[in-house]
Amino acid sequence: MERGGGVNGGDFVLISGPGTIGLLALQVVKANGGNCIVIGTSHDKERLNLTLEMGAMAVIDVEEENSEERLMELTKQQGFDVAIECAGVSISYYASKVCSFKWGCLERKLNSIPIFL
């Protein structure tokens, strides 16, 4: 996240994927004062609930609700400053890229690209 510009207090941050990397990213975002929203699927229910316990502003199961509408509602129609893709699948990367349209940046966890968390 440091390489992509970092997270500042008050930034809206989208984390796609509540796995190990997503949970770590949530901790870093919270430590930097960001407002974090985590998205996942119905297979991620337990981890989505865990992210709420860890301080996520909100969670969205993309299979159960209109995620685009809800994301805009949560960010007060502003969009995200940073989107962090942690699921490692192309649809998640695309969704994170589309959601980071507030002149923000997109971080993607790849083995070949170092991301400084």
C-alpha cells in the first residue's frame, strides 16, 4: 500500500477478499485511519463477520446484494480512494479497478510485484 500512495485518515478503502491477506490489509488500513469496506462471497461469511469484529466499516456479500449501489451509498457517492484486491481472481481485480474511480489507486497482491503492507 505504501508504494501505491498509502492510506490516509478518512480515506475510503475497498478490500476485495477477506482471506489472510485481506485481514492483514484491513489491520494496516485501520492503523492508518482509513474507512474500510470488505467485499466477498457467500463462501466468505465467517471471515466477513470477522472483519466487522476487526473494525471494518461494512461488509458486502456480492452474491446477495447490489454491491455497486451499496458501495456508493457507504462512500456517500464519492467512491474509493484505494482499492486492495486480495482474492486473486480476475473478476475481483476488475471489480476493485472499477470501484477505485475517485482518482484513487489500486493495489493487487501478486507474487511478482512487491506490495509494502
